[in-house]
Amino acid sequence: MFQLTATPQNGLADEPVHIQVTGLPPSQMVTLKASLKDEKGNLFRSKAFYRANEAGEVDVERHPSLGGDYIGVHAMGLFWSLKPEKAFRRLLKRDVINDPFRVTLDLYDSVCLQDSTTAQPRASQMVQRWFSGPGVQRKQIREGRVRGALFLPPGEGPFPGIIDLFGNIGGLVEFRASLLATHGFAVLALAYFAYEDLPEKLLELDLEYFEEAANFLLAHPKIQRPGIGVISVSKGAEVALAMACYLKQVVATVCINGPNAVLDIPLRYRDLLLMPMHYHREHIQTHVSGAVRFLNGNRDPWNELNQQSVLPVEKAQGCILFIVGENDECLDSRAHAEQAMEQLKSHGRSTGKMLVYPGAGHLIEPPYAPLCFASWSTALPCPVLWGGDPVAHAAAQEHSWGEIQKFFRQHFRGTRGKL
């Protein structure tokens, strides 16, 4: 009798799942499929082909996929290879407290090259993937100008405080903040445009807004003082690096595939106004998928003409971790990170660290999230190419997630007991 097991059936989204099949005839070819629907009803699917061993078993942790969406031994391949049925959809969890993603695993006793509505699986399992752990609290934040959601771990605290920033997607994105709170950090997922009464479009970055958010977080009774961390990606990483440069409250900053300069729109902080570098629009390309590739349109941060837009990283009082995907098709994030590291070095500072991931794309997220190779962007009328090789990108997400938590633990003083 065929049996498909997945352990745990109910777990966190950044935890691995052990998938096994037993009761097969020796050397039987099978197809394993995974599918889920997001909160908008968009369908994501993956599949892999396996051959049972002489005992009639398939253990995804030990046995290689022979074909399908990936090849080789990849215990979580069915999860990170999920692809949208409709092109350019990005898998994003919105309700991170009350409802998990439900992933259906199906077993077929043959090689299924196409998805069929008539073929019935021989066995199925449902796996629930939660984005917050027991006891994590979510509090909606509307304080002064600050808009966001604060996630607090269970317990009295005080906890190390982190601000979480995403990029041109806009709105409020919470899935990374809720997962970090599950690991012992108090995290403010911060919106800064296209949310509630915030500006619909980003015309200028006002650093005082982010300073207000930092002060709000530090004033909270459950937040450890005297400083906070920032985790960020893309445009959010530009904001985070500016916060590290100009705000004394910031002691630890993680920048994922971001620039070391002000791009596209001006940055204002009190009497200071930094003018941006703009894209070379004539060098922007269209990928075969139809998505727009911005990489070649980027201006060179090393060029003398662009130095007025480069952030003074050497002024940062805290430590900075640059995470770089070498297959980033949106930004030459390695060149930007290398220049930032050179800025620190030339001023005798050893407060920067760079992790470079070959084959990883722009959107490096928590472990086992599917690669988003290209997707629609709120700020643009066309889909954007983010890049990434699925296998290499998955490895980068898994490794960097541990490094991010280690970095924050190292640079928050006196946090070991709370974490």
C-alpha cells in the first residue's frame, strides 16, 4: 500500500519538511507534486520524478530527483521550485498570524509530464507552513506618521528591536518580520509608501520618517536599548544604509542586494538633500520572458560624476552586513557592496561584512521560499526581472537566513539570555 509522509505536517515556513514514500514496487518511477494557492487564489505548482529503491522507498532527503523542476538530492526542492501558473506572480504571505500556507503533496505512480485534471494521485498529504510561532503578537502601528506592524516574541523581554524594510513593492510586507519575531527579535515591519495615508508614490525619501520609526521602536517598553537593527532588501536596503549613515539609533544593518548610493529619487534628512543617480534608460533591456532587465541601465557608483549620490558609509556607527546575489538582474549589487566596503576600509573601519552568493538573484528571502525570477512591480507598468538560478538561490536563502540571525545576535549587546 502506497504511503506518503511529510514531517512535520504543521511547522514554520523556514523549517525543513522530510518527505518519504513507502510501499512502492522496487524501482517504481513516481512523480511527486506540490501545489498551493495564495490568498488571492493564484496557483503555484512544482513536480519531480523519482525512482524507488529496492525496498520500494523514496526518501527525498537521500534520493535524487531524476527530472521535473529540479535534478539531484534536494530535500526541500518541491517547495523552493514552486512556480506560478500565471506568469510574473510573486508568492507573498499577507496574513502571517491567523492562516498558514497549505501545501498539497501528491504522489503519482508514473512520470507525469503534464498537469492533468483527470489523473488521480495514489496518495496525498497536506502540509501547513506558518509564518509565526506560538505566542508571537502582532500589533498594528499608527503612531504619529509611522505606519506598520510590530511583532513581539512571547515573554517579558526586553528584546532586540529591528525595523524591516522592503523595496518598490510598497505597502506593508510582514512575513519576514513575523518569522524573525518567532526567533526572538521584536520586529517592526515598516510601510513607507502605498499604504493607508502614506504617499501613494515614492517621490522623495524623507529620512526623518524612518528616524521617527526608530525612536518609536526604542521607546517601546519591550525593546532593548540603546540601539536597533535594520533588515532590508532592494530599495529598502538603500533606505537602511542611509539610516546606518545618519541615525545614531542604528547599531546593526543588513542590506540585501541594495545600492550604496541614492537612486532614482532624492533623499532628504533635515537640511541635507542628496540627489539621485538615474538609470541609463537606453541600456534597459527586455528579457525573453517579457520582463524588463534593469541591470545594464544602472549607473556606475565608482564614476566620479556620481559621487554626490554615494552614501557616506564611513559615517555609520554600527556594523553592516551586505548580502549579494551574483545573478541579480536588477542591480549590480556586488559593485555597490564592494564600493561600500572600500569606503569603510579607506577610513580604517572594519565594521562591514559582505556575503556573496553565486547564482542567487535579487529577491533573497527566508529559506524554502520559491525563487521569484520576475514579477510585476507596484511602481512600474511592466514586470521586472530579478534573476537567480533556482538551486543556487535556494542555497543562498538557507545560508543567509542563519547568517542574518547570527549577525544580529552578535551586534546586540547583552541579548544572549533573551535569545
